[in-house]
Amino acid sequence: MTACAIEPPSAGSSGADDVVPAAGCVLTTDGAYAARLALDGDSWFPERWTLDGPEPYAVPLPGNQPEEPGTEVQPLGDGRVLIHRLVERRHAFALLYPTGPGTGELPLGAVECPEPGTRLTLLPPAPGGAQAYALAVGPRSSAVWLVAGGAFGPERLAEVPGRCSGGIWLDGTGRILALDQELGGRTKTVVVDLERGEISPLLQISERSDDRLLLADADSGLLLIASDAPSPGEERLGWGVLGSTLPVRFPECLRVPDCRVVPFAVQPGQVLMPENCAVALRIDGAFGTWVGTWRPVERQVTHLPAPGGWLTGSGLWTRDGVLRLPYATQETPCGVAELTAPRGETGSPEATGGTAGTSPSGGTRDTSVAGTTGTAEATGTTGFTRAAETRRVAGVTGNPVGATRGSPGDNGLEGPVRDGTATGAPGVSGVSRAAAEPVPPMPVVTRPVPLQQAPLSRLVTK
């Protein structure tokens, strides 16, 4: 997430960084604090929200002068707010905190990007909230920087070949980071061990596909993936499980006509039950922007109107399945709306025909997908397995990650990928035949490996 729905400060631009729309504010991983760049008249200033009390409240943190539009802010776990300012070609970082009527500021140092075309932005908040990281993307390589929480100011931790984007934390300590690496004309997800500065492949569905990791849940191992492997030239949303040997699924219900669908939050606490994790979706279309909720076990997306003033694209799930969405209006300058996703039944009539969605303006539109029966497509394997961490299987880099076969959400697969080519989608290659065969008639019981048990340290290339 970035601080506001404006282009963040940079010394260049990268098309890969524009894939996911910016969010209206940034939340800590535990949901205790949020930060955003607020507007007072024509002046921008940082604002911290406290969300873990009886009622949410905002604390303005203005500096001696207004901030530039697009300045990034990020809350830390102790309530201080990291601010990233661009001064000529230097990226300056400081911590802001309230001091009575004023704002205290602790300078942390700066990162220089002398090479033309380099862009530096904050990575999503790290688990624990004690450190903050940034990604500097240059013409030929990308660097991960520790910009808050270090002993001696900004520290360069790792360099990754190619232009990188995204940034998903795969562990609870802020050591293992997944980045989408654009190299050789293709985008694949790699894992960076920030403690050792080493890189290993994570996501490669086929040699000719562009594959990105959008979200990951540490408790269940659920992964949300974007790839054009099942439909060359068209990016689709899929899901898999870290540690499973089964294929990634690309449900038809996640294809909303003429709309852009971006997942932004996953329900935590569902250990060994990735199919039951609720996923929050930001949906942008001709009717505006609204919220979708979906679980892999279900065959439908529930479309809900976003609250007025929603800080678009921001929010989090509680362990009990309540979606909390921060919003700001003239009447309520600091508010949190709570939505509970209804649970549909797998194979129900509602699941097979889509659902009726309500646009933010209050109108109702039919968001069902023509010809969709709620089934899912399966494509090639990718990622990690517990038993064969370093094995290569028929063109698949790394070890397989996939959905749990034999679960209620796996009935009725359509168009399985065979030899890397999905039904009606010629030209995708590099996926093993064994991993893409149709589901056998007898159930296959798999036990997905939760993230904290996945052998991540052994998967780093030495």
C-alpha cells in the first residue's frame, strides 16, 4: 500500500509499479494504527489514526510547511509515523510523533539515487511494526533498503537483478520478502532473504507467463496470484496454498466484466484452512468503486457498496471474519465501517450465476459472468513443497504451490491445463503434465503446510 491515491515521489517511473492502484491509507499489520496524507484546503499534511481503542480517532501531524502531493507516510507499531520526502535526488526519511500542540520530528537519514530513472518507494508495513523498508528500482536492478528501525540510519540490505515491484511479507519476522521481478521481458515472483541478502525463485507457472504475487496469509498459507498463464494476453486472479503440491486455481467468479479486481486483505487465523479465508476485493468499474468479498471454498463473489468516504483500497479482516474499512467524510473525519461477508454454500444457485452488485451510487447492476457456472480452472504448479524443496519438475521453477484438491471448493474443475496449455488458450507452455491432470474421481486428502512450517531458509539459493 502507498499513502494516498497519487503518484508517490520518485526520480523516474516504472510501468510495473502502476499495476496495482494505490490505497487511500496505510495500516499496520495488526490494524492498530493507520496513516495517510490528508488535505486541509490546499495543504497536505500527515495524519495518524488510532484504530485499536473504543472509537477511532485521528491525530494531525503537520510540519513547519505543507507536504508535497504524493509524499509517502507509514505507521509504525509504536504509533509514530514514518514520512518519506523527495528532496532533489535525495530521499529523506523521518519519524513524526505528537508533542502536545505540535509535531515532533526525528530525522533518520537519506538515500541518494544518483542514477537517472531510479524510483524509490516504501514497501508495505513489515510484521511487528518495528522496522520499515523501501524499494529502489533502477534501470537494471532493484535494491531493498531498511529505512527505519536500524542502528545507523538507512541500510542497503539486498540487490535484485531487474526491475522489481510489489512486496509481500511471507513470515512473521520481516525477514522473508517476495518481490515481482521483471527480467528478460517476463515477470516472476522471487523470494529475498533480507538477513542473508540471498534470492530464490518462488512463482513461475510457465516459462512464457507473467506471474505476480498479490497477497499472502501467514496463518493459512493462502496466496493470491495474478497470471496470464490460463489466458495469454489477459491477466487473471488465482489462488494457491504455500506448501501444497497442487495447481493454482483461477476461478471464473473472479472475472468481473469490464472491471478491475484487486485483492487487498485476507482473513487471518485460519490455520490449515486456506479455503475458508475471506478475501476482500477492490472492484473498479463504470459504476465507480465498490467492495467484493470471496472465499476459495465458495463459487461466488459478494458485491457490497463501499462506505461513503472510503479510503479506497485500504482495510483489514479480523480473525472473526469482520472486514474493517477506514473512511473519512465531512461529518465523520475518522471512521471505520465494519462489514461481515455472508457465507454462501458451494454449488448453490447463487454461486452458479454470480451475484447482483450494488454500485456506490446506490444502483444495482448484474455482475454475473455470462456463461459462468462458478467452476474453476486449474493451471500449472509453482512455488514450494515440503518434501522436495529444490526439485525441478518439467519446467517448473522452485516447488509447487497450489490449491487443496479434494476440498469443497474443488468440485467441477473446467479446462485443466495440459502440457501447459489451457482449454481455449493455446501457446502457454512449460507446465508439467502430471501436475495438471484432471482431478481423480476418488478424493485426495492433502494437508497444506502452514507458512511457519515451510522450509523457507533452505530454499534460498546460495
